[in-house]
Amino acid sequence: MQNLSVTLIQTNLYWENSTANLAMLEEKIAQITEPTDLIILPEMFNTGFTMNVTKVAEPMNFFVMKWMKQQAAQSKAVITGSFIVKENEQYFNRLIWMRPDGSYEKYDKRHLFRMGGEHHSFTGGSEKIIVELKGWKICPLICYDLRFPVWSRNVNQAYDLLIYVANWPAVRSIVWDTLLKARAIENQAFVVGVNRVGTDGMDLLYSGNSTIIDFKGNPIFYQRDYEVVETYVLNKKNLESFREQFPAYLDADTFEIL
């Protein structure tokens, strides 16, 4: 029953400038001094939340993927975050779960943010992934997915940790804060939300509000407004003890997503 060390990187992003963002993130990753198992980057970590897909999209196994492989190998930790991928003439907001050995999993954002026109530029995904790290089952999702509890639902304790990487504007930060707590409580799991700070190329302000929330809905880390690289150790024994004492999941409704 191992603990899991998780590092959150909350940062400003250079608009549509992959080279600058990867150089900046590489410096931040190099500054991590504590042992860590998992490094979490924001949504579209190399460009910001842009719909200019023809300018910034990359095929798989190109520059960003090679960078992720290099960083995971050097840090000896899993690195995850999303970037814009072009595949078969379609564009995906794709999260990569990159392991130190170069193997990876991918998740394509299912819920595309129509108020920002994301549904016009991207193709939505259809399948969640559950990955395993040090005996922890982990479900990584992306930003707007947070608003949809059925998609996020922890069926039969499928996961222990739920992750949202995001570019979530400050004007809706109360929604971000509230729903992250709700997802932790209803799913009896740790929740980590990693958002960006600063102002993007569309003049949208981001306040960060990156957080780690325990299985009871208690924030155990929270930071708004400032760039931060934070490492925290999650305790698996405490999670399993709580589930044994308060097994609400046994009374959960069964359903299928069609």
C-alpha cells in the first residue's frame, strides 16, 4: 500500500509559442527537488487554449511527444498534460500519460467547450482511460469534463485519484472550486486540479486555483494567482480506511454511457 507523490505545475503560458513553453516547463521540472512519481501540467501546456489548430497542432511522435519522453526519462516520473494533435485530418485536445520508459497512454477530451468554439475545431473523444501507478488507479480528464459528473463517475471504485488538467478562466473560478470538491466527495477519491495563471492571447484571465482535495472534500493544497511548483504525498491507507468505514459506493446507481 504505497503513497503517491504528485507534483502540480501551475504556470503562465506563452500564447501559441510551443518552443518558449517547453523551455519554460523544462526549467520548472528541473527545479523539482523532492522525489515525485507524477508531474501534472495544465491543459494545452505548450500553446494555451487556442482554436488556431492549423498553426500549432502536431502529429503524434513529433516534437512535443519527444519532449515529454525526454522529461519523463530524466525526472524518472510520469508526466501528463494535454496538447493539440493532428491525426487523420482531425484535431484532438489530447492528454498524454507519459511514463519514464517511453510507453504512454492517451485520452482525447470528450466534452468540447462549445462556448469557446472548441467543438468546431476539435473532434471529441469517446473513451476514458484508467492508468495505474504504484498501485494507484488514476483517471485523467480535461477541463470542461469537470462539469459532467456522469463521465467522471467512479464506478465500482475504478480509480483512487481523479485528475483534471485545465485552462479554466478566473471569471468561473467559483465553479471550478465547487465542482472539484463535489467530484471528490461523490466519488470517494482524491482529486487534483491543475490550472494555469496569467492572461492568454484572447485577453482571458486565469487565476489558477490549482488544488489537491481529499476523499472527504477537504482541500489539502490550494494556490491561486501565482505560479507554483508543488509536490504533495497522497496517502493510500487513509483513502482505503475511509472507504471501508463509509462505503457509500455500495449504494451507487448502475448505468451505462451510450
